[in-house]
Amino acid sequence: MTTPKMLQVQQIDFVTLLNEIDGIIETRLKSFTPPPPTPNDEEKIMTQDEVCDFLGITKPTCVEHGKKGLLIPYRLGRGVRYKRSEVLLALKAIHAKKKS
């Protein structure tokens, strides 16, 4: 970001001032690059270790939940990933199952 310049306004009419401001804004907008989008928390992808830590379970339990359909594993090569939104749903299902 550049250092703001000092502006001294003397004997300038309102329309000219607005035109100057419009020009400055237009120049800034042309050079503006929006930041890359970041997924919200529920769209994030989690590793198996992260899921185990989050749910407080072991890897064998995580695998078992996948076999039972409580968790949906996504295989990427030799790795396994989980969608955070689905892990949150699984947490609710696991909690409901413990209550019954």
C-alpha cells in the first residue's frame, strides 16, 4: 500500500472535487485484486488424524465408523480425507446413537 499523499483543497468547486475523487477511486479499483476465496469451516477438508483428534477417537474407530457409514472417507492416493460438514453430521449421529 502506498503512503497517502497530502491533499490541500483551496478554491475548488464541488463538482471538480467530486471528479477528482472519482478519478482516484477509479484508479484504485483498476489495480485492486480481491483476495482468493477461503472456504468456510464446514467446507474444509480434514485428514484422518484431524478427525480423530476432533472426535476424540482412535484411527481404528475412525475406520470402523467409515465401514458403518457414519463417516464418509474420501481416498486421495494412499491418504484419506473427510469433509468437515460430514464429520459434524457424524458427530451428531454418534452422539444420538450413544443416547439410545
